Amino acid sequence: SIASGEKRRLTMPPAGYYGDFSPAFSPDGRTLGFVRRAGFVTGELYLLSLANDLRQVGEPRPLTEENLQVDQLAW
């Protein structure tokens, strides 16, 4: 929150992943795209639906299914 400074975790990678990186909000602010790293340079693109208050709606869903060499995404 810009107003309160509150921070909220939106994603949590499962065991065996390096982490979630390079978040990017969709132009309408309803989806968060990010890279879930499976290796040092490989990962998958994921999308997470968001409510109006930016709370998570459901679980992140993969956009890609094979580990790729990706750094970030752009809308």
C-alpha cells in the first residue's frame, strides 16, 4: 500500500524452485505476471489474478509449460 506502507506477499513458489522474479502488473491492474525460476536462468511465466484491492484471486497459473530462458515479461 502506498498510503500505509503495508507489504503483502502475493506469490510463494513451491519447494524446488529458486523463487518468483520480475513481477509486472497488467495495464488494467487485474493480473500480475512473473517468472518462476526453476533453475539459475530457466523458468516459466505465470499469471496471478488480482481483486480490486490487489489481493490474490486463486492460485498462479502457468502461461508456459517448459522451462525457458526468460528474464521478464512485458504487457
